[in-house]
Amino acid sequence: MAHPEPRPPETPADRLEVGQAWPARKPRLLLVDDQPVHLQVLYRALTGPYQLFMATRGEQALHLVREQQPDLVLLDVVMPDMDGFEVLRRLRAARDRADTPVIFVTAHEGADIESRCLEAGAVDFISKPVNPAVVRARVRTHLTLKFQSDLLRALAFIDGLTGVANRRHFDERLALEWGRAQRLGTPLSLILADVDHFKAYNDHYGHQAGDAVLRHVAQTLRAHVRRPADMVARYGGEEFACLLPDTPLADAQALAERMQQAVRDLAIPHRDSRTAPVVTASFGVAAREGPALRGAHPALLLGLADAQLYEAKHQGRARVCAARLEGATGDEVFP
Ligand code: GH3
Ligand code: MG
């Protein structure tokens, strides 16, 4: 296919391909020690390639973990108010950032303290007085491990072919957003999009060209969603789903219309389409609006969007059909 490949925004999958687990930004380190002079030594050893945050007390360290989301924490064991073990215990018990890696830094030596640190959940142990080269090497090693595991976790939620979210990620988010919409009475819209006559496209242009079409369509859909909470996912073979929290039906329908036009505007030739001389897609839109719908379930929203997609196909493809999810009377409360 002569059509140029889109240049998608960087995804975790891209980073895996180039073997580059480290992010483009500077890694963030939190240095914790009650004695400013020790902090200064660490600061001097690590300043430059990292963005550094410093705390002299446990509470302050926990606050900075939440606020600044460091990639790694260097934590003094002996501190007056709250010692390093307690800081680590609270960090691991927290809902956010519980898996932030921690290296203990302590003047105490010996197998006892070392094994106690590791058992408490630290990833490593550095003795004071610190050797700057050793600190730098350990920090680098643990950041690499951390970024690699971030990457693998992210990849588990991404569709390898198109770089958008995968079905598993979508199902989880749908359940979450559905619960939120029902609780708060906020609208939730869902768009399903399916490439028209895609089997004929593959048959004529080949499977690889078909794959390229899926990437184009995925990026086109993604380029149209604006809010951070919006999600575009590959729902199945040539079917995509867009989840739009806080979006009423009319807005989702208008968005689907723009997406439909944008896919057509890609102008990817499709000789064997009975709908148009170019690749097109059909769209089904469904929304839940207003107070909680009694006994309703996210599968109903999916089913309605799917029925609308079927209707769009039935009416001649390359179009949008939309419907609102109807429940029982509007003033009933979700259990
Ligand atoms: P309709 O307009 O009714 O949607 O017809 P269609 O041909 O698009 O639908 P059908 O379900 O008959 O065929 C879907 C095709 O999508 C068949 C399958 O080989 C192809 N497909 C599914 N996943 C992929 C993929 O990852 N890559 C490629 N190239 N093709 C795929
Ligand atoms: Mg299709």
C-alpha cells in the first residue's frame, strides 16, 4: 500500500522495540535523611542526570512520594520521629505508589541489619559513609529494573499491532467508569467502530496492508479523543471501542460522525468495497445518562452499541447510528 504509515505517539511497545525502557524525562529520586550533611553527600553524587527531591523526616518523605511520584527512594534507616522501617511499612500499605522501590542507606553494618532491610521490602542496601560511584551504580541498576517492570506492566494493557489499549484494559475501564457513572449520575458513552468490507480488503491487498489499515484507523480514532479519561481500544479483529466518560449521547454521536469522516478522509483505496472507493468504517454509539439505571450492567451498554453498529452496517455502512440506554424509571437508585 502506497499510503504512508502514520507516526503514532510513543507507546510502551515502541520503547520495547528500541530496547529503551528508560523514559525520555529525567528519572525522579527522593533522598531521605534526617541529617542535612548526609543529604548533601547523596545530592552531590546524584545531581545532574536525575531530578532530586529531599526530605529530612518520614512524614515529609511519604508526602513527597505521593506528590512527586519518585521512581526510586533512598531512605535513611535511623531517623528520630519515624524510622526508615516505619516509612517503608507505611509506603507499602498506601494505596498509591505502594510499589515505589526503596534502597536503605544506613551507618549500621552487618548481615542482621542488611537482611532486616531486605525483608522489610527494600530492593537494596547501601552502607554509610556512601561511596558516590557505588550509589550511582546501584541507583542506575534499580532504575533500570523499575522502568523495565513499568514497561512490561504497560505492555500487558496495550494492543501490539495498533498501540491503543487492548480488550482486557478496555473491559477493566468500562467496569470502572460504569460504576462511577451509575454512582454519580454522570453520562457515559461508548462508540464501537468496525472497518467496512475488511475481509475483501485483506483478500485483495494482503494481510500486511490490512494490518497497516488497522494502525491508520486506530491512530485516527485516537487523534479525535481529547480528554485524558477517554480511551480508544482494539476491541476485536477490525473493531475498535472508544469509552467516553462524562460525555452525553449527542456529543459522542457528533464525535463518531467526525471519526467516520476522518477515516474516509484517510483516502486509503479499497477497490473491492461496495460502499466507497476508499476504506470506510461504521459506527455504533450508546450512552447511559441521568440517574442510576436499576439492574443495568455495562454489558447492556456494549450490547446497545453493538446493535447500533449492526444497524449502521444494515443501513449501508460508512455511517453512525446511536441510541440511549433506557432503564427503569429515572428516579430509582442503583443498589
Ligand atoms: P463488514 O463490512 O460487514 O464489517 O465486513 P467485513 O469484511 O469487514 O467483516 P468480516 O467479519 O466478514 O471480516 C473481518 C475481517 O477482518 C476478516 C479477518 O481476516 C480480518 N481481520 C481480523 N483481524 C485482523 C488483523 O489483525 N489483521 C488483518 N489484516 N485482518 C484482520
Ligand atoms: Mg468489518
